[in-house]
Amino acid sequence: MRRDILHLAWPVFIGQLAVMLNGVIDTVMAGRLSATDMAAIGVGASIYITIYIGLMGTLLGLSPIVAQHYGAGRDSEIGASFRQALWLCVLLSVLGCVALAWTGPWLALASPPPEVAELVRNYLWAVAAGLPPALLFRAFYALNTAISRPRVVMYINLVGVAMKVPLNAVFMHGWEAVGVPAMGGAGCGVASSVIAWITGALAVLWLATDSSYARYGLLRRTPPDRRRMGELLRLGVPIGASYTVEITSFTFMALFLARLGATASASHQVAANLTGLCYMGGLGLASATSTLVAQSIGANDPARARRYAIVGLRLALGLALATAVALLAARLPIARAYTDDVEVVRATLPLILAVAVFHVFDSMQTQFGFILRAYKIATLPMLVYVFAMWAIGLGGGWWLVFGGGIAGALAGTRTGALGFWVAGSVGLVAATVGLGLLMLRRWRQDDAAGVLSRQRRPAGAPR
């Protein structure tokens, strides 16, 4: 079982790492321009990710649905569900583009300096143009992960990250020969949108030309189907809401810290970027584990589903602890790799210590959340996230950093972001415990159902 999980996990890890490297490249290249550009990327990327992740999460409701169909051998149902996900992409793209292009409320909330605000505005307009193909690609990702073909996604993501540095350089610094003006940090957003359209086109081309997809009828013309769309939304909306709660804890951290100046924003951006990079390993394991659990459920084998879940949890814990140790050992070189600004490096070092602790519990709550989705359990986990991430993490962080009296004095965080990261770690502990309890509750229900089925089985019936 360990081999099965790792076989699926490593392509997901590489593919998602490639996606995450886009953000790392943006942060590093903007940091070489100025602390202002780096702060603008931090605020702008946080806003974009808030919108994108919530919409993307709604589409990821497709994954457990398709995985269960795949485990049960229902090929036609896979195609029917995917086609409804494409209709959902259209709707979500409209909502997302409006939210990104309407920059006024975001900038009012962040209250960044004027020079940062202008770059943020231009960045958001740029990334809004790339949102539709980015969402299409997430539906493609959900499908291929669910049918155990993550390498396809990995290949396309690697193409995307290979284009990131040259395109960033063109749009950030300009190219007079072809009339491209220098856009500074906002050029990262233009490059991201160009890459989104290229990778989206590659995904459609792959679906249309690879004969192994033919039996699903993925691109057949189909009108919206209320029943199937309802199934996607019942599972996808809570998943999207859970992602939104989780990511907005980072977004509002960035927006609040923008009030403390460019150094605080830049150091937080390094820590947030590093957290996302480390998260990819746990995400790969969680995605693989969830897929195999859902396929086992579709094949009506709950015992195998549980065994996959337990093995996946053990693998994730080992990887998270190893990653935390590596962060602690290399915190100074890591900070210097992101920026050569001495003040930003000094502010980043304590945050990396917090990130090491944060990552362990972040990885574990991710495993529990993905396993629960394989069982099509999403609403109760969403409520756990609301309490853990917003009430404890974000609320507690605000109190530590901006609260008066003894809170600020004890935390010593009035000049930086550490208070938010401490509170966020506590919130993740609560999320891990809450989701773990939901997982045990589901397994107890399965055990009780198994006992009842055995008691009701007629004498002499086959076992």
C-alpha cells in the first residue's frame, strides 16, 4: 500500500511543486527589484490566491466523485460529471474575474502605501485575465488525479514553470525591441496569465488527442444537468469554503501586516511562500491517499480504504517531521535566498522557526481533510476550519500583534508577523484534532454498520 500511495504521490508532488515554484520565482525576482515590489507581490498574490483557491476548491469536488466512479468501473458517469464541471468553470470564471478586477475594496482593506497600491492594482488586473484557463486546468487536474493519471498534469505544469523566469523577465523589465514596457512587480501577473492560457490549451489538446480518454466521452456536448451539478456543488462548495477559510487566514495576515510597512509584509511573504512550498509534499501524499481511499470505497471495499488512509497518515507525519528539521537547520540560507535586504532577512528568521512547527500540523490536517473528502464528508470539516483558522488563527494573531497591554508585551510581536504565525500554529493543532475526531467517528460508524450487516445476514449465507 505504501508503494501504491508513493506511486501516485510523487507526480502530484512534482506537478504542484512546479506550480508553487511560480510563486517562489515571483517573490525572488520581485525581491531583487525592491522591497516595494516584493511587498506588492505579497499583497497582490494573497488577494489572487484567496479568490482562486476558493473557486478551485469548488471544482475539486469532482475528484472524489470521479474516483468513486472509477473504482466502481462506471466510465460513462466519469464523463458526465466532468462535463458538468466544465459548465461550473464558466460560472466560477465570471465571478472570479469580477472579484479580482474590482480592486478598490481590497486596497481599502490593506491600506498599503501609494507606490505599493499601484503595483497591486496592476497585478490584479493582469491575473484576472488568466483566471478562466486556470480554473479549466484545475478541473483537468481533478479528473486525472481521480483516475490515477497524475503524470499528465505534472508534464504540463513543468512546461508552465519552465516559461516563468523568461516571461517574468520580459514583463518586469520590458523588451523594447517588441514594444513591451517595464511593468515592475506587476509584470509577474502578466506572465502568470500568459502561462495559464498556454497550459489550459495544452490540457484541452491532451484530452482531445489521447485515445485513453475516449471511453469517458469527456468533451461530448452536454447541456447543464441540474442533478449532476447539484452533486458537484454539494461536495464542492464546502470544499471551496474550507480552502477559502484556510487561505484567507494568510490573505488577511498579509493585508493586516501591510499596515506595518514593507519589511513586515516582505518577511511574511517569504514565510508564506516557504510554507506553501513545504506544503506540496504533504499535498501529494494527501491527494494520492484520498484517491486510493475513494477508489476503494467505489469498489465497495471499506477495509482497504481504511488501510490506505492509515498508511498515508504515517507517511505524511514522517515527511512533515523531516521537513521541519530541514527548515530549522537551514533557516539563514533560506532567508538569504529570498532577498538580500538585511532588514527583511532579520525579520524572516524567527518566522521560519514558526513555519517549521506550523508545517507539521498543516500537513496532518491536510491528510485528514482529504481522506474525509474521499468519503464525501465536507460540511463538518468546513466548520472545523472556520473555528480553527479564523477564530483561533486569525483572531488570535490579530490580538497578539495589534492587541494592547499584556498581549503585545508577552508576545513581543508588535513590529512583525510572528504573532500571526504563533496563533496560526495553534489553530492548526485544533484543526488536526477536530478533523481526526471526525475521521474516527466515520470509522466507528462503518464498524457499527459492519456489525449490523453481519447480524442480519441469514444463516448459511456466504461471507
